[in-house]
Amino acid sequence: MHIVVFTRSTPDTAATITVDTSGRVGWGDAALIVNPWDEYALEEALVRGKEAGGKATVIAIGGEIHSEALKHALAMGMDEAIRVDDPALENADSLAYAVTAAAAAQKAGANLILAGKESVDVGSDQHLVQLARKLGWPYLSNVAHITALSDTSATVVRLIDGGKQTVTCPLPAVMTVTKEINEPRFPSFIGIRKASKTAIPVWSLAELGVSLPAPRTAVAGFRNLPAREAKTEIITGTPAEQAATLVDRLFEEKVL
């Protein structure tokens, strides 16, 4: 069993997005962290990999900024970390990501891919859906529990609108997990020291034999939202007086 987790560095969830005069989106001086949803995927890979006597590898696609996420994963206990980087990946869209990730997963020899349910900076998982499609593997989203796992199949519990769903699928497969699946461990001090000294190999697109498709998406531009002014009024009086005043204010603001 070889479990591969795809992760990336994302801005801290408290970060505020900024847009400069040229329309370039940035995150200011916000610290970069491992995508929080991916921590659950990393933990599950560690647990399941150990149970199956297999291997757990973490892969990030992109520039040097993603190395911190990879080192965090190594500090947690992942067996191996790989980064895929190439000038052609700059400003790549989700399809280019999926094509690259599919090639990396095949080169690594993965038979199960795990990832967090989405990336917090873009709020999307379409790149993972596309990854499964490029590989031709089953895709299971919102996995809250893996009840059975073998070299040939997996049975999982998925969170769906209004309840839960138990699904069995053949492996290899791609799964995205939710926070209900486990409690991620904290990296140990020894793990952090070891990870800091580990040289992370970098694969190029040429090594993967990948030729990226033409971009299917384009960003025309962004702008900062206009500042909003607000004022607060404390309504006093009896409950009946407060209600009457509130109704008057709602009529004044044309809410009613």
C-alpha cells in the first residue's frame, strides 16, 4: 500500500486578501501554513500506512514556498516528501495542476491518494476532481471515516446532505477527507529537527513526461471591495418601546 497525500502551503486563515493597482492578488505579510484541511489527510495516511505496512508520501506542486508544508508533513512522520516545480507551472490553472499531479502520482507508484476536502485560500476542490478524472480512478469526497482498507478496495463513510453514506470502491482511488476523520498529531521536536535537515527532491515536468494543456481559465482582474461604514445604536426603553423604535428604524432604512 502506497498512500500519497497532495498538499500545499496556504496563507494563515486569519490573513486578509489584498489587490494592488495592477490587479495582482496577494496576502500581505501573512504567514504561510500547511493547508489546514490537508493535516487530516496526512494523519490518515500515517495511520493507514502503518496499519498496512506500506509507505506514505507527501507531494506538493509549485514553488519553494510549498517546502514548509512538506517539512511539516515530514515532521509529522511521513516517509517521503517530493515537490514538483517547473517554470511552466507559474499561474497554472486547476487542469494543469491535475495533469501534473496525475503524472507525479503515477511516477511515485501511488494506489491511494488522500487530500483535504479543499484548499482554504481558494475554497475549491475542482483540481482534485480533475486529478481523479485524469487518472481514471474513483473519486470519493467528504470522507469522514475509512472503515475498511485493503490493497484492492476501500469502504468509507461519506458526509452528504442530510446524513451519511457508506460506499465501497476498488483501489486505486482518490479521496478527500473531512475533519471528522481523525485528530491530526503535532509534529515532535525530533521530527521537526529531522525534517529541517531533509533534502526534498524536486521533479520537473520533463522528468514526469508532462506537456501542460493550454490554460482553460483566465483572471481578468480583481479589485478590493469598497470600505463599508457602519454605526451602532443602542435602543433603550421597555421591550414594547424597543420594538416600536426598531420597526421605525427598519422603515427608515427601507428594510421593511
